[in-house]
Amino acid sequence: MNQLRFDLSDLQAMVAVVEQGGFRAAATALHLSQPALSRRIAKLEEALNVKLFERSTRRVSLTLMGREFFVQAQEILDGVERSLHQISDLSRTHSGQVTVACVPSVAHHFLPPILQRFHLALPRVRVRVADEGAHEVLNIVARGEADFGVNFLGAGEPGIDFEPILKERFVLACLANHPLARRRSVSWDDIGKHPYMTVAKSSGNRLLLDQAMAPAEQRPASFIEVRHVSTLLELVRAGLGAAVVPQLSMPAGATGAMLRAVPLTAPGIERTLGIIRRSGRVFAPAAQQLYEELKAALTA
């Protein structure tokens, strides 16, 4: 097998060109001259025997092969970085890196005080938070890119251990002056009489809603679909309509004061949040501590 003749600095050059939007900005970010940066890209293209970039006087863009390899280059660089931090953890010193993947509602409601305490206890440990949608959180954990995750998907998945922690109900989010805002509870028939918005089918929350509503003869017809619950809540706050969202996603403070969370009936819907990890994964000391603190906060 022929040896590929490039190194990590060449991969870093390619990633920098994409992330910085061009050769000039990438060269500045890497403290290189533009000719030196171009030589690294040329070396990488020669080693791979593919053209990675399409260049014109106005813009630089990835080729088809370049787009595919860019994802792999990021994974390689991230893997090297994780390995270096894990080696530090194995030395049992209080340093290294912990990566946790979680759905945004957990990141917003639970993580800030936990991370503050964790940093005070272990100031040399770097924490990476992958706050993503439920499907991506599951994928990140399954690929081994996070020490553990907090998610409502993963129970019954091959190669994943799911530890249930917290049951969370879905509520109707609406403005305080909405016709349904003062109800003690609302049914789906009630919701269907008013403008209704929802997340797209790519969302894990939409999957749970569709599964729960499958036996129902009538479902509210949505006139707006978005990808993220946070966007949905902004549209509710703007007065476009109401939406069904997880309780934990409801904002606090001044923004939250404008909204009401009304419990659902007929049917009521819950999701179970749990901590997920790859089966057989053993935590390094720092990851174990963060796991225990997060578990304690979720069960409090």
C-alpha cells in the first residue's frame, strides 16, 4: 500500500481555507504567507491525487471530492485532539478534555451552573459541549466523539446504553393573550382551532409527536415548519401562532414572561431524557465527575 505523503499541517491548511472563507484569511489565521499555504494545499492534492478547490478571481469553493474529504479532515483533526486530551486523562492528573453531547434544552437549563462548579473543581480540564438536535446527539455518541450524551433518543439502540433520568411533558406554548393561554389544559382539538406551528420531520421532537398522534383521527394542520424548537418559540413570541414544545425548552426571564405553557391532554405526551454512552465505554476521571454532577442535577 502506498504511503500518503502529507501531514496534519496540510489538513489544518485545508480546513482553515474552508472555515476562513479563502486563502488570504486562512494564511493570516495560520500565520503563514499565502504561497506557503498554497504549497500545503498543493501537497495535499498531490498526495490524494484529487483537486480539492475550485479557484477563481472572486471566490474559492470546494470540489465534490473536496467536500467529502473536508468532513474526513475535520474528523481526523478532532480525533487527534481528543486522543491527546485522553492521554492526559489516563495519567490520572486533573487535566484533559471531556466532551458531552446534549439537546439544547438541557444545555440551556442545566449546564451553566454545572459547568461553573466543574471548572472551579478542575480548572485544567477543557469541556466541549456538542449542543445538537436529538438525532445528531445520538450519532455523536455512537461514533465515540463524546464521552456521553443527554438525549431522549437512544433507548433500544444497538451499541448504546440508555440510562433514563427524567420524564418531561410537552406543553402548548402561546402568548399570554392567546385564547388558550388561561386554560388549565388543552386538547389537540382545541389547538386545531388556532394557527399552529411545528418542527420539521427531521426533528426528534417531531418523531415523538407523530408517534403519539398516530392513533388520532385529526391532527392540527401546521402552517409553518422549522428545524429548531428555539426558532419555533421565537415565532410564537412574535405572535404568529402557537406550538407544542418540551417543557424544558420554555424560556425564562423577560422572554419567558411573554409566553404561557399550557399542559396537553387527549393525548398528553411525555419524553424521557436519559444519559447515553457507547456500550462498554469507561469514563476517564474527569468525565466521570462531570457525568455524576449532571446526573445529580437532572434527578434533583
